[in-house]
Amino acid sequence: MADGHFGHISEADERQMLDAIQKWIEKKVAPVAMKLEHDNEWPADLVQDMAELGLFGAIIHPDYGGLGLSATTYSKIVTMISQEWMSLTGIFNSHLMMATVVQRFGTDYQKDYWLPKFATGEMRGGLGLTEPDAGTDLQGIRTVARRQGDKYIVNGTKTWISNAIEGHCVALLVKTDPDAQPRHKGMSMLIVPKIDPETKVPLKGIKNGKKLEKLGYKGIDSGEFIFEDYEVDAKKSLVGGEEGKGFIMATGGLEIGRVNIAARSVGIAKRALAESVKYAQLRKTMGKPICEHQAIQLKLGEMAAKTRAAELLTQDAAAAFDRGERIDMEAGMAKFFASETAVEVAFEAMRIHGGYGYSKEYVIERLYRDAPLMCIGEGTNEMQRIIIAKQLVARNPV
């Protein structure tokens, strides 16, 4: 599995898996999602369910205890869950981006050590890239790891890290050579645990800052990491065993993350559309259901077309990933279009629902709050358009 690309399961096995997840969504997620989201409560029972369903190992190779799913199947699962509660998909997606870094770039020792722990959810985590003064510009990070013998000493701060508080470890982008030019040559990736993987005892030198309050994306914790002379074993932690490769690893992990964001966006849009179609048949004005008014029909028609287009772009990017192709343009297109569609469809759904769409008693207001994050997460949509344009030119030289 050195290339990091995923396998395929039969259509029958995929259907069985998707059916099992759908039943879990209906039985366990739907009854509690609204309350947990409004209370911004960590969904501990649902996280345990996801571990038992194998979702923390969804795209980890079976050799390491994972399900070894293709990106195509994985994106379908993400869309399904996002239709009920998008936050849940962030809990395992951030974790799987960390696992993808190890699976694609780690040494054999690191794969054998970390991936089985990741696959079961015994050690959960995320991707530690963003800093207070470095978001999209990853090369501007200031967290430093200095080599001392067989250890690294880490100092710095990370912010907006999913699973920072409830997770156990993080794939941490650091500067191992702060003076390197170009800057990305001095960046490396470390797998950094908060607790000892064997004893589960908390480690010194690493602590969480505040839990960040957000407009949407509730339930999942977004937090800070503060490192003060934190020591970590180099053999276990330096991904690939070689310094200077961190930037490539970070962007490699983001490819599957962008497919995930696109799939989440499709889930939000599909739910907003479904709720709108249902409500438009039930709500009457001027003696007839509002779905018979041309103004509403125009909205529904555009919402449906864009939602389906977003879904097809996402499938296209996932399929290209499964073929082992470079997908920065395809993932960028899917992420950009699907997320903008999610925002637009959620907003139109609110307008169709009128005052009820603004009420916390209906799911629409949550979809409306969750959708904008999709335009920001895993690289802003402004950056996606630049990536698309650059790749378009590079692939079509005159």
C-alpha cells in the first residue's frame, strides 16, 4: 500500500455497508443530532458507534486493520452522514487525513506502529497545520522542532485543529530548518501524541488552549495546541524518517480532505433540497401548495440541478483519486463548486421555509450555519480557483 491509493469492494458489499450506516443514522443519529448540536456537546456514544462501524479505519488498508475503502465509497458515506449531521463526518475525516499522511509517506515501522491504532479509533486525531498567523499560507508556520539525539523538542502553537481536545494525537507540521530557502524545504511532519500510546498517561509539554466557539460545526471540538519543550521520539514521529518533506505531506493529506469537504457539501445541499421539496408540497398560500407557484419552482429547479452537478463533480474527483491520478484540480473543482452550492441551496431552503427556516425547531437553520465552513475548510475557495486555473494552464501548454 506504499502508493496510498485505495482498493475497491464489490457493489454488493458496498450496498450492505451503506445500508448498515443508513440504519445507524436513522436509529442512533437522527434522534439526538438536533439536541447535541444545539448543546455543542461531544457525541461520545456516536463516536464509539463510528469506531465499531470501522469508520476511523475507512480508508486505511486492511493489512493494518482498516476497511480499505475506495475514495468513491468513502465519499458516499460522508454524504449520507452529512445529510443528518455534518459534524460527525469531521471527527473521522480529520483523523483520516492524519492516517493518510502515515499511510502514504510513513516508514514501514511507523505504518506498523500507528495505523492499527488509528484504524480502531484507539488513537484518534487530526491534522495540525493552522497557526494564529498562518492559515492558507502554510509556509508561514512558526512551530519549531529541533533535533536532539533521538528526540525532537517542539515549541509553538497551533489553532483551529479538529479533534484537538477530544483526540489523542496530531500530525503536526513543523519547521525543522527555520532558515531554509525556499521555506517549504525546512518543513517536516511529526506524529505527536498527547498521551503515551501504550500506557495512555498524559505527556508533558503539550496542552490544549481554549475550545473555539463557532457559528456552526458544533459537537466536534476545534481547539488549540500549545507546545512548550515537548519531547517526542524521532523514529516514531518523523513521518518518512526524513526532514524537509512536510509540505508535500500536508498537501497530500488535503487532497482526500477536499474530496471529503465536497461530499459533506453535497450532503448539506441534498438535505436542504429534500426538506424544501417536502415543505413546498405541504405549505399552502393563495389556496394551493407553494410548489405550484412559479417562484418556488424556479428555486427548486436550480437547487436540484446544482446539487446534482456538485455530486457528479465529487464522484469525478473521488474516481480520479482511486485511479491514482493527481487530483488537485479535480478536488479543487469539486470542493469549490459543491461548497458554494451548499451555501446557496441552504439559503434558498431557508427562504422557501420562511419563518420556519429561521427557527431552531427545524433543521434548515443548522444547514444554513454549517454550510459556510465548507467554503473555508481545507483551503479557501479563493485558493481553489487559483489552483484550478494554474493546473488548467499547466495541463494545456501552448
